[in-house]
Amino acid sequence: MAFTDLLDSLGGVGRFQLIYTALLLLPCSLLACHNFLQNFTAAVPHHHCRGPTNHTAAATNTSGAWLRAIVPLDQLGAPEPCQRFTEPQWALLSPNTSAHEPATEGCKDGWVYDRSVFPSTIVMEWDLVCEARPLRDLAQSIYMAGVLVGAAVFGSLADRLGRKGPLVWSYLQLAVSGVATAYFGSFSAYCISRFLMGMTFSGIILNSLSLVVEWMPTQGRTVAGVLLGYSFTLGQLILAGVAYLIRPWRWLQLAVSIPFLIFFLYSWWLPESSRWLLLHGKSQLAVENLRKVAVMNGRAEEGERLTKEVVSSYIQSEIASVRTSNSILDLFRTPAIRKVTFCLMVVWFSNSMAYYGLAMDLQKFGLSVYLVQVLFGVIDIPAMLVATTTMIYVGRRATVASFLILAGLMVIVNMFVPEDMQTLRTAQAALGKGCLASSFICVYLFTGECPLLSVYPPDTQGLMGMGFASVNARFGGLVAPLVTTLGEFSTILPPIGFGATSILAGLAVCFLAETRNAPLVETIEAMERRVKGGLSRKDPEEKREEISLQQLGASPLKETI
């Protein structure tokens, strides 16, 4: 018997599962706010050089005239953001002045910022413009580096200490580091705090999904996985609303960080995964938690009949599989497995790099950044619905490849749209971002069903196999802001980089086997046969594996733990 059979006997998808899932997904939605927070806290307002202090007193003209005399104009007729005249050019105020090229210099006395939309940002506070502009993107890369480190740290802790402990700590760490980010007055301290915040992203996502899946019977896992995807979309919409109402960056940082103190307080009520407790020999605590679940689901009598022996009998087959020894090197052991591993590494890296490359630089579209943020969030809803439908009726491989290639083409084509057609450029970028968000959801499912993860036993395959695959996504998110800085040298480099990698990922998917309606496998030998396409029919070994997995309540979402 499988552990999910025990959950079914205690009420299935009952009151406990509904409340438990809601309490875990709410913090996940606010995580999206922190991922895209720098769209607002690091917004770059219109700016120009401050005039020389020794000439300020001589300014008897209007402010507009004074600006024209000290700052040259760019090709569009707007004040240059990074240059000023070495001496005020009062002659330029006369319409009869002949054309000449006065000497210019950098902004030695600082900048004047337009505060009509953003009263304060980290860019204004620490002058992250002109030569210092790459520091803005570096701050986002440091945050993504924290996400990468957190995936390794909290993934290991979740396997050793359980899901609840690292999750509770992640809530507290995010709340404290988020408040610290708003408090500290130096850019270096800001980056350190953002790194600590990034670490908690992995800790919260990993352990929340683990707890949801491990407490949810089989029939509820698909819905729970879909809700997780939509909670992230909801967070993007929440961010747009909160950022619109709270403009100063420090107050905005506090507004999206303080709720995690509330999550930290109520997370003590959340019970540890009884499945994890059983697998690690803590049967008595597992029984106590299951009895509480039975009471909440109105099955108190069934709960009272539970004993350590009865509960352990539901998970004996998984306990046996945990005793097997596997290594991350199994992913590179044979040529066929290496092909799957490298293809998925490319897909995860490229998908993430293109996704964050599009979603983290909203000001380039020339429209209201709040409107663009809403549009980029809303587009995910129909895109994920389409992706879910095509995965069911067409297949995983065709869906993931199509969305990735379409997104890459959208990004590249956008380079040829004139700058004055901002609405069209924004719509195309939003469609590309929607495709990338949908492919993210698809690739989680596709990777979970691919033979890549089958080398791991049920207790560790999500934390090791999927963890290894998703680490490449964290690298992609880290690289994305750095690719954006290439725009300082040529404006076509970032879109070419994001578009080409997305198309490359789509082509890499074509080398993977279709997994729709295919049984999952657990042994390396069966995986090798699956990859090579050597099984025209299920052999007895694979049939036994499929039956075993069905009894365990295995589903594609299990591998997204």
C-alpha cells in the first residue's frame, strides 16, 4: 500500500489539505514581488548633470534656459544624461547662434533626477547611472546568486532536517534581510541583504512544494501544482499594485518584506511531513500529525486507530528504496543518459535567462512601468492554460519546444520594430514572456517525467535530480542581468542573446523523448532502454515499475518537490 492510500483514508483532499495549501501558497505569491522588485526599487528616472556650483549664482534665466546652457541635447532633443558643457553656453539661448561644438565633460557635481514618478530609488540614492549603471544590474545578479546558493543549502537541509524547519527559517531570514535592505544606507550592504533574500527564495519554494505534495493525495496534486504557478502570477500583479501605491523604494521594500514575519509566526502551526518523518524513523511524531489531520478532516475515529506499525506499513516500499545508494554522477554515466542531462541543462539555463532578461527591464518599452508589469503578469494566465491543454492533447516535447522557439522569435523580431511603436513592441515582448513562463511550467513537468530523475529513489529524486536540473535555471537568472549590461556597448546584443538562447533551448528539447502517457521508470537500466527507444512494449520489469509507482501515488508533480 502507498502513503497516499493512508491520506485517502483520512479524508483525502479535506479541510486540512485546503487550509494547509492556502497557507503555503500565499507566501509563494509574495516571493514574485521580491524577484521583480528591482523593476521599481531600481528604476532609472530621467536625469541630467547638475550644473557647476560656481556658476549657479549667475543663472538669471529661467530653469529651462539654465538647463539648455549647461547640458547638451541628444539626437532626440532631450538633455544628455551623462554629459555637460565645461562652461555654460549662454549663446545657445539665442536663436541666431551659429552651430559649434562646445567642450563637454562628465557629471562632476552629480545629477538632477526627475522625481515625478519615482520619489526615490536606489539609482537616485547611490547615483547608479552613466558609468555606474552596470552596478544596478550587478545587484540583481547578486540576488540571483543568492537563489543559486539557497537551492544548494536549503535543498540539503530539507533532506536532512525535514521540510518544516528550513521553511520556518526561510520566512524569518527573508523578513529580517528584507527589513535590513530598507534600513542600511550603503550599496554594499544593500547587495549583501539582497543576497540573503535570494537564498530564501529557494528555501521557500522547495519546501513549500514538498509539503504540499507530500500532504496531498494523488488526485489533488495536479491542482496544487497549477495553483503554485498561478500564485506566482498573482504575485506579479500584487507587486504592480503595491508599487503604484508605495513609491519610495525603502517603504516599498518594507511593504513586501514585513508580511513574512506573519508567515513566520503561523508557520509554527504547520505540521512536518509525516511521509518524511516515517522515512527517517520518527514514527510516533508522524502518527501524532496524522491524527491531527484526521480530526480536521472529520475522520477522528480513523485517526485513533492509527499506530506506528500500521502507519509504517504504508511506506515500507519507499523505505526500502531510500536505502539504495545513488550519486549525482549517475546523470553522466552512459551516453544516452548524458544526452538527456545536457539537453535539460541547456533548456533550464536558456529558459531562465530569457525569462528574467525580458521581465527585469520593463522601462525599455517606454510605457508606464506599472502598466507593463500588470500586462506581463496577466499574459501568463492564458498562456499557461494553452500550455496545459497542449501538453495533455499534443505532448510535452512539442509544447515546450514550440513555446521556447516562439518566445525567441518574438524577442528577435522585436529588434526590428521602430522605437516609436512602443505599444507593438510591448505587446510582442509580453507575448514572448508569456511563452517563457508557460515553458517554465511545462519544463518542470517534462523534466519530472524524463528518465533523468529516475536514477534517484522516491525520497531524494526531487531534491537531487530536479535540484540539479533547476540549478541551471539559477545560473540563467544570474547571467540575465549581466547580458543586459551588454546593451551599453550595443543595443542589439541583449535581445540577440536572449532570443538565440531561447531558440537553442527549443531545439535541444527536440532531442528528448516524448513522455506523455509513458510510465515512469526507476532503474538506470530501464531508463537507458527508454532513452534509446528500445522498448516497443513494456517488458515485465518496466510493468512492475509502473505498478509500483502507481501504488505509491506517483505523479509528474512529485518530481517538482
